[in-house]
Amino acid sequence: MAPSGLSVSLDNVSVRFATGVLALHETTLSIGAGEFVSLLGPSGCGKSTVLRLLSGLESASSGSVHAPALDGAGANTDTAFVFQEPTLMPWASVFDNVWLPLRLAGQSRASVAPMVTAILMQVGLAEFHDAFPSELSGGMKMRASIARALVTSPRLLLMDEPFAALDEVTRMRLGADLLHWWAERRMSTIFVTHSIFEAAFLSQRVFVMSARPGHIVHEMHIDEPSPRDPAFRLTSRYQAVCRELSAKLEHAQ
């Protein structure tokens, strides 16, 4: 079921850093409840800045931002952020890393054990609940990081190139798994990527951003059933979507 009452949007937003760099210029976008969208664009175009605005980590210089993290009550659990690096605590077990946001919300280890265990089973880490990050592969670390985000049942999931450092096989497998987890929860998801192929496979809509100062130059609806089976990658429709995104991205440079 899609989360109700969700408002996620940027309205004519610009961001100028203290250095004078204009990162975003009059950017407007909105995300529907339960929707999966991607931000695609060249390096430095402001994709990560959009996520930071929606998470409350960055403030707009002008324009307005609407997101759960800016609404006060419940903001800490309504929004989850998965970074490019897993950012796991090296001294803590996988279980304790996933428990962290719930612990910060005042929930005891014992009270959330069934929930954390269920999440670890979902992401394929049930046998590694007592393992430490140093004992995990790159893909497993990212699964733990995603589990930590999912355990709070967020209404909005922000993902900043989470698969960029992974090999292609692991990346494709995690992408398919991510769509499965998204379909179960129907949380609004915003996924930043440099990969045309990743955006085409994962997204219901793709926003293509220009080079800095970043703004939306193209919005593409991908009218295919979601979540998608990996076999979608072999279809002529997928190839056509990739070609169109490639052309739009080329013009955005």
C-alpha cells in the first residue's frame, strides 16, 4: 500500500554554497506516494544535493522544499538515506548496525529483535547477524546498509549511488532485489545514479539533470510494469529506453 499524505517536492529551488558555487538552479520536481524515480545526470550536477535537501541535510537558497524530514514529528523514521558507502559501524555486528536507528529512537535490542531478524532474512543476511563489517563482501555491506534503512519502515527512501562501487553482477542482483523490497513496502524512492542502464531498469520515472548549475532538463516516464523482472533487460523496449536516456543525457552535458 502506498504511503498516504506524503509530500515530496522541490519548487523552483536554487542552492548556492558558501563558496559561491551555484549547485542547483530553479529546480522543480515532485514525487508521488509509493513511486520509484531516478535522478540521472553528469557528475557535479546537483543530484546528491537534491537528496540532501529532501533529508534536511541541506537548505535551499531560494524556492521551497517539501519532504517528511522537514515536517517535524516522525521525521527521523519517515525518511531513510542510503549513501554510496555503507557507513557501517566497524565495531558493531550486522544485527547491531541494523538496530541502530531503532536504538536511537529509544527501542531496546530485545524488543526489536524479531523485526531486525526478519529484515536480515529479507536481505539475505540472516546467517551473518553476528558478523562484523570487515567480514562482509561489498555487496553484503550494502545489503546491511539497506536493511538498516528498511527497518524503520520509511515513507521516503533516498539512495545516493548505492551500487556504484560494486561489480556488475552484484549490482544487477541488488537492483532486482531492491525492486522486490520496494514493491513490498511501496515507499517513495529516489535513486541517484550515473548509470543509464540502472535508471532504465529500476525507475517508473527518470529526471535527467543538466551540468552545473543543475536543473531538470527532461522527465521520462517508463511505462512498463513494476517491479520488473531481470528479463526486461533483454527486451527491445529496455534497449529503446536506454537509447533515449543516452541521447537526453548527451544533450545535458
